[in-house]
Amino acid sequence: MFKSMKFSSICSITLFTYFTFMFPLLIYLTLSNKIILLEWEILSNSSYSITFPLILDPISVSFSCVVCLISACVMFFTSSYMSADPFLTRFVWLVMLFVLSMNILVFVPSIISLLLGWDGLGIVSFALVIYYQNMKSLAAGMVTALANRIGDVLLLISIAICANEANWNMMLIWEDSMFPWLCLCIMVGAMTKSAQIPFSAWLPAAMAAPTPVSALVHSSTLVTAGIFILIRFYYLLAAWPLFNFLALFIGTITLLMAGIGANHEHDLKKIIALSTLSQLGVMMLSLGLGAWNLTLFHLYTHALFKALLFLCAGAIIHNNSNVQDIRSFGALAPQMPLTITCLNIANLALCGAPFLSGFYSKDLILETCLYSPTNCIALALIFLATGMTAAYSIRLSLVTLWQESSNLPLTQNSDEDWIVTTPIIILTLAAITGGLILQTMFFYFNEPIYLPLTHKLLTISVTLAGAWIALNIWKLKVTKNPDGSLMNSFFSTMWFLSMITTQPNMIKPFMWAKTMTKSIDQGWLEVLGGKGTLNLATKTSVMAQLIQSKHINTIISVMLLTAASTIFLLYYSDSLSPSA
């Protein structure tokens, strides 16, 4: 057990070292505005060559730095959080493979080589979701795997379309007759990875994985891989007339659905998962507005405070005997002051509170919605969902701070484990200062937007209104829709999306598989295959034995008659020949 903890700490130090070495390269590439393109020639022939390209630019290096910083914090947290797990070494290897797959996805500009990182994320995420090996984890892993397989198939179709041009480098793809289909495949494939509607069901289900997996996979890696691919292909996709409209529509609906669902959810990790889904909707709609730079900015800031939120939630769950229902918490601030303080900082950053990291990116995106010629209905839905984000964030803070203690008997909460609190403090500092540092470093994260004062204050006003409504509902304990009502079921299951996209899609294939098994595998293949051949050979052998044992005389007579006939015919033919 000590060796496993030591191995986890070594991996954490390795990732911190990688971050330390890559950060100066990031500053150099940013200040010099350079792109380094490396190409490794694996095999060369007279007519073709197989190469593996790598691209080092500010976008890829900065994304890799954010991923490795969060991964290092998560690995250090894991060494204490999962210290009692007998398979901790296997878990650490899976997480390191996940980070490697993400870095391959980030640094490879070729769409055919991109498949290595893309498929690696899908396979390792499946292994991490089913890590606990119970029925809930297996079901969640199957839903995750099936959703990711759709994206894999669409990426393979994109590769096949690019084969017409004999070029798979995303920077050199041009428009042709198949261009709209290429854009559609890339966009829908990215939607499966980033859990956009109608592929949203797998993200809350994947919370069956260990909390460190949720902190890494569902904050900065797997769910943001789809958004990152859209940013990479943005100038290609922007040439497709339908892209901006579809991205704005899908992002707005996803944002609204996740915001409503989070307000009706009681599972702590699922609330944070739905908040991740709503922020992915914000990123998608900002792409629809043409602000790819703000999408990347919000992706970074969201990764920092969402990883912090998951680690704080993991510490609370770990101290409360693995209970995840927020109704079982209460009065945690005196018992876990550091963790609850960091949790509330992450919640405020999620709401877009001034001068925290989320404020710099989210406020710019919402101001871009007001500045751009956006549909009025979409604009109203976006700000409604923004208010709901504040509502469920304040609701979570109120439950942990001021609710009466509902803990299980003999529950001890503490902040005394420095291995758990150190990564939380590091991510808290990043969540406070990350937005300002990133905006200072990258000039394309600064977007000058000129609006009237009323429009400027609209975002903070909607956020305060959502918080005020949540506070009043919490005080009054209003429960017009009890847990068993149809309305509550509709909203808590993401508009029945969890059931629609899993049960009907799995019942029919299972029935078809049963029918095919009965009719083909246990039917015609048995008749015409091995069993049928065995029966035919057995019957033929039995018939031959019967003929040989009971009709021997007949056989000898037939043989003699045949020999006599042959001799007679030979003699007769010789007698009739001209020479005779």
C-alpha cells in the first residue's frame, strides 16, 4: 500500500515537473507569436511516406499545461483519498494513460493521427468509469462507451472524406463537394465527446467513477476534448453556413437543460456534473457567436475551478462515509473550514462573481451575446440559464454552510490531512488568479466590447437575482414538486433524456440479438455448420456399414458382373477393329 501511495506521488511530481518545463515554452511561443511544426518520418518509399506530425503553438502548449497542472493536483489528492484501495497502482497507470492520450490529441494536427488520442480517451475513460466493478458502474461505463463509439465512427468517416484530397492535415484541408458532410461529421463527433444534447446522458452517469476521475475527466480532459477539436477546426467549420446557427442552438438548449436539472438534483457529484454540462453549453454557444478565443479562455478557467469543486466534494464525501446526498450534510463550515471556504470560492467562480477566474471569461461571453446580433429568444434563454447557474451554486453553498447538521452518527469531519488540502489550496489560488493571469498573457483573450451601462450590469443583476431566489426558496423550504412527481422526474432526468437515450436504444438491440442468436447461431448455423456436418457424416457412415454387413454377396456379385462386362466389351471392341 505504501508503494502505491509513493508511486502516485512520483507521478504527481512528474506532472508538476512537466508543467514547470512547458510553461517557459508557452511564454516564448506567446510573446514571439510562433508555431513550431515537427514531422517525424516513420517510413519512406519512392512514392509515399508515413509521417507523424506534431504542432507546438500557444493553444496546444497552454492546454497541455492546464491539463498537467490539474492532473498533478488530482494525483497528489489520490494518494490519500484512495490510499485504502488495493489496486491503486493500476488506477494511477490508467490516469497517466488518460493524460498521455489527451496530450496526443492536443499536439497532433493530422486528423488520422488524432485518432490515437481520440480512441485512447474513449477506451481509458471506459476503464476508469467501471473501476469499482459494480452494476451501476458497469451500466454507466456502457453508456459512456456507446456514446464515444458514435464519435469514433464519425471521426473515421471524416478521415475517409479527407482521403479524397489525399491530405489529413487539418491546417491544409480545403472545400470540396463533400465539405458540408465533413463539417457535420466533425461537429457531431465533437458533440458526443462534450456531451451536448442529445448525447448528454453519459456525463451524469459517469459520476459512478471515483471522485479523482471526475475531477480530471469531467473538468479538463474528456468533456473538453470535443470543444478543443471544434476550436482547432474552427476556421474550417466557420466556412460552413450552418455551423454558427447549430452551435448556438445546441449550446443554448444544453445550457438550459443542465441548469434546470441541477436545481432538481440531490446527488452532490451529479449537481457538479450538470454544472459542467451547462458550462459546456456556454462554450458551444460562444463558438456559435464566432468567439473561439473566448471559448478557449472559458475552457481554461472552467477547468481550474471545476477541478477544485470536485476535489472539495470528494473530501466532503470521504469524510461523510461516502454519502453523496446533499440533504445528509449540514453545518460543515465549523468542522471543515478550509474545504468549505475553497468550495464556496469555486461556487462563486462558477457563478461569475467579480474578479474570480470565471468572471473574466463568462462575463465576456455573455456580453458578446448582447453585442452580437443574436436571436431574442436565445438571448432570453441564455440569461435564464445564467440565473439558474447562480441558483444551484448558492443552493449547494447554503446546504454545506447553514443547513442543520444531518450527518450520520459518529461522523468526523476534518481538514487535517495535508495531502488532501495541498492540491485544494493550489487550485484555489488558480481559481482566484487564473483568469487575470491568462487574460494578461494572451492578447486574444482581451475582447473590447462597448455596451450601455444597463447591458453591462445585466449579467451581475441576473446572477444576483438567481441567488436571491435560491435563498428565499431555501428559507421557505418550498417543495411544490415532491420527489415522486412527474414534473420533478422530468427535470431531474434531463427532460427524460437519460431514459430516452439509454433504455429504448438498448432494449431493441438486445431483442434483435436474441432473435439472431436463436435463428442463426442456434438455428441455421447448427443445421448447416458443424453439427449438421457431423450428423450427415454419421448417417453416411452408418449406411455404409449396413450395406457392407448385410449385402456383402450383392456387392461381390455386382463387382464380378462389372468385371465380366468390362472384359466382354474389351474383347468385342478388339474383334470389330479394322486390323482384325
